[in-house]
Amino acid sequence: PRGGGPPATRPNGPGEGHAAGVWKSPKPCYHPPMSAPTAPPLRPAPARLHGPMALLGALGLILALGLGAWGYDQQRRAALMELSQRGESTLNLAVAVLRGQLERYRRLPGLIAQQPQLRRILADPRDPDTVQATNAFLQATNRLLQSSDIYVMGLDGTTLAASNFDAPHSFVGGNFAFRPYFQDALTRGEGRFFALGTTSLVRGYYFGAPVRDQDAIAGVVVFKVDLDAIEESWRGSDYEVIVTDPEGIVFMSSHPDWTYAATLPLTAERRARTEATRRYADTDLRALALARHDGPGGMPHWRIDGQDYMVLSQPMPEADWTVHVLTATAGATVQAATRVAVAALLAGLAVLAAVILLQRRARMTERLALQAEAQAELERRVTARTTELASVNRQLEAEVAERRAAETRLRATQDELIQAGKLAALGQMSAALSHEFNQPLGAARNYAENAQLLMDRGRIAEARGNIDRIFDLIERMGAIARHLRNFARKPNARLSDVPLAEAVAAVQELLGWRLAAERVTLQVDLGAAPPVLRAGPVRLQQVLVNILTNAMDAMDAAAQKDTATERRITLTARRDGANAVIRIADTGAGIAPALIPRIFDPFFSTKGPGKGLGLGLSISYNIVHDFGGTLTADNAPEGGAVFVLVVPLAEADHRDAA
Ligand code: ADP
């Protein structure tokens, strides 16, 4: 007999369904439409002004070239001016030196002419003593005055005595009547001439003076002055200095090649005049290859041997010659070109710097404009986004308020449900208690009735045995009560080594009355050495009782339909590694396959009102798991349900088996 109870219900978790409905967001989560930030659009680069720029460049180039040419001209003029200034001073210096040299000797012939020794020889030119004395006198005087030569000529131009009387090219005996200085001395009282010595072939300046004897001219005394030292001093300077005679022939020159060359065309008259005085003795006269042209400022220029010279000239009438200073203009040209080039380079650099500066400034301006634009764009976006966010915020606030209200409603509903659940649980617990206690109570009742009968028949000892069993049952009911109290899984109960054979024997004894009453065969096969399990002895019995009771219920139900079916429960046990596998099969109708996953749920029962509580398998399942084992259900191929218990072996059993 099994106690009835309230129909099993399978409520869900408190308020689960409702809550799901509430908590599910009524509309999809709001994502503000944030567009990915994009770079501000680039402004199109300003179109290049190729045409006007090229024109401007060409104009600039022309202007630069014009400026360069003008600058070059100016620079050259300035350099030439500078050169001419320096040439001027060189010219002045040369003229001064020449003038000084001539002045030194100009008056000496007149002075020497008054010496009595000269009158003596002119009076008696054939007397050897006088000639010798005069020669000695002239030599001593020449040495003293540092002139080139001094000599005395008779009125016919024959040299009577000379300072170089003992030299290889002695003038003594020579006739120089053709020389202008001799003629001038006789006619004008003073003679001057520059020429190449016909005897000595040495250039010199000749000063002649008449020698008077009692108011009559008796002869001429001549001084020859050497000019080579002065010419020598002109060499090696930056300038060429030349001295030309009235015919334009070069008499002295710092440039040796030019000496005796004609700077003016050598006409027949010029040649004739020169021949008459034999100024250049027997030297062949030639023309200097010279081209004249006017330089800047009308300054005369000569081009000689490919070199251009600026020419400064100064006549010296007292010497009857002209002094020229020739300055090469190549230096000035180079200097002007260099200055213009340097100026052009500097100007180019300045233009480049200006261009770079302007470009940089333009780029900076452009960049600043872009930055300002980007900044403005950013601000616009920030404003837009702020507005969006504000609206999102408002929406969220509304949603939160809605959810708060829903939560409040849910709380109220939950409270109600908890109240109802408590009542339901109370009823179910009462039902469970009656279910678990009915069987031992039924057994105890049988034993008590038996004990009464035995006592009536005076079989006290047997009656006592029955009463002992009643005590055992009471003990077991106490244990079950403890388990029911701990239904909410308290796996802390101690485990011990439980021989399966003992547990099965106890269960057989417990269910013996029902097995017999319903004519159910229980076949037990625990193997040659029944296993010892690691379990709780009472809880293990409880599990076995539950499974066996279910089997009997199933077969009872099946028998009501088909009386021919044999009622048999087979309980076998085998070791499998560290576990024992206990298989309990019945000959009932089996479990509907769709229900197999649910039969271990608490309060799941198919037994109808008043019969099943749906707690037995649930409790059993939890107990087996507390042992560290598993409990599964299935249908056997030959029919009927099969429950398989896998329970860890006791350590001793495990070790023995190993
Ligand atoms: P109850 O016995 O109170 O119904 P259980 O938890 O013991 O609760 O069993 C749950 C359900 O499992 C049963 O109602 C039954 O439908 C099914 N069941 C259990 N054992 C068997 C079996 N041997 N054969 C067929 N169905 C079974």
C-alpha cells in the first residue's frame, strides 16, 4: 500500500517565464549612428599658372642679363679708371725719374767746357802730351760724375780726346759731326740728343756744349749719360713703360722686344730723318704690330700681340721724347667679370631665398587654413554628436525608468509565487514523507500482526524476533526521515564500506512481503565474490528499494493489461575497474522513450493522482551522485526497463581485485 499525495506538479523556477518576458528588451539595444570619422575633404590644389609664370621668368632673365651686361660695363669702366689712375702715377714717376736724371747732367757740359785743359787741346790737338793729359782729365771727371763718356770734338766733328781713350771702342779719332748735338752746340750753344752709340753701340743721352776760346768757339765737349739703369728699373712691374722719339720709334722699353720698333707707320720721311741723325746707328728698324682703338672714356688703347693695353702718354719736350705707360686691361676685364659673377651669384641666392621664403609662407598659410577648416569640422561633429548623445541619454533614462517599474512588478509577482511555492513544497514534502514511510510502516504492521499471532500461540521467542525487526524498521524510518530532511542535497554524510550482498539481503527482507504478495520473482546474481561498495548503507538500501518498488509498480501495471506476463526482476552486479556496475531489469512495459530524460526530475511521475510523488528516482539519483557514482535508465531490447547503477568500489575491494 502506498500513501497518496497531492498531484505532482512541475513548476518552473519562481517566476521564470514571467521574468524572461520582462527582462527581454522590448526593442533592440540602441546604437547611436556613429559614423566613422573621416578626414576633412582636401581642397583642390590651386591651378599652376604656367603661362604667366614662364613669361615672368623670361622677363626676369632678360632683365637679369641686361643688368649683368650693364653691371659688367660699369665694373670694367671702374676697374679701368682705377688702372688709369695707377698708370697715371706710374707715368708721373717715370717722367720725374727721367727728368731728374737729365737735369743732373744738363749743365755739366757748360761747366766742363770752361776748363783750361779743353782749351789747351783744342788749341794744339796734335801735341801728344796735351792729348794724354786731356784724356786723363776726362777719364777722371767721367769717373767722378758717373757719366757714361765725356769727349772733346774739334770744329770738324773729330774726337780729339775721350774718357774712354784706352777702351776697345774708343771714341778718339771718330767723327760725329752728323749728330744733332754737335751741330746744335755749335749753332745754339747747347746740344741734346738721345741715340744708340755708333761706336760703342750703347744707348745714351748726349749733352753737347761749345768750348770757347776768347769769344770764338774752338770745339765741342760732349757728355753721354747712360739710361740703362732707369730702363732696368721699369722691368718686372705691372706696367710697360716705353719712351718714343719724335718719329714714334721706341727708344727705351721695359719690354725688350719692343726696343727700336716703330709705333707709327714707318714712312719714307721718317726713315730719312732717322737715317740723317743715325740715331739708331745701323739697327734695322721695324714696325711694331700694333692696333689702336679707343677704350671707355675715349682712352687710347693699343693691342699688341693679342694683349690689350690702355695707354697713358706724356711728352717731355725738353728731352724731345714722349713717355708712355701701357697697362694691360685683361686684369680689369677679369676683375669686372668676377665681380659681376659674384654679384649674380649673390642675387641668385637672394632670389632663391626669397622664393623659398614665399613658398614656405604660402604653404604655412594653406596649412593654417586647412587646420582651421578641420577644427571647424570637428566642432560641428562634436556638436552633432553631443545632440545625438543627449537624445540617446533621454531614451536610456526612459528605458531605465520602465525597467525599474517592471522590476517592481516582478518583485511583487515573485513574492506571491514564493508564497504559493512554499505551500506547494509543504504539501509535497508531506506527500514524500508518507511515501517513504508507508512501506516500513506496512512491514512493521505485518511483523506486529505476526507477533500477536505468535504470542497468542505462545511462541514468545519468535514473537520477540518479529519485534526486533519492527525496531530495525523504526530505526530505518528515522534514517529516512533524516534523509528527507536533508533532501536539498547535503552530500556531507559520511561514506563507509558497504558489502553489496548485505544491502541486497536487507532490501529483500524489506520488500519480501510485497514480492510474495504480487508473486514477483527476484533473481539476484552478485557474482562469485559480491563487491563491497564505498557508500552509505542506509542510502544504498533506499536507492535499491526505490528502483525495485518502481519495477514492481511497472509490472503490476503491465499485469493488469496482460496477465500472461511473468513478473521477474533481475539484479546483477559486476566489477568494472574501480566501480561496481549494478543492473536492475524488470519485465514491465518499460519507459516511454520520450520520458527517459525526465524521470529523474523531482516530482516527475506517471503514476496518477494519489499514487506517485515523483521523488523516488530523484532522491536515488542524488544519493548515487553523492557516492561519486551514476544512475541511468533505459529499456532492454527484450522489453522492460533497465536501471544501471555505477558505484565506486570500496578501496579494500578494489585493492583485493587488483
Ligand atoms: P513515483 O514512483 O512516485 O512515480 P519515481 O521517481 O520513483 O516516482 O518514478 C518516476 C517515474 O518513472 C514513474 O512515475 C514511472 O513513470 C517511471 N518509472 C520508474 N521506474 C520504472 C520502471 N521500472 N518501469 C517503467 N517506468 C518506470
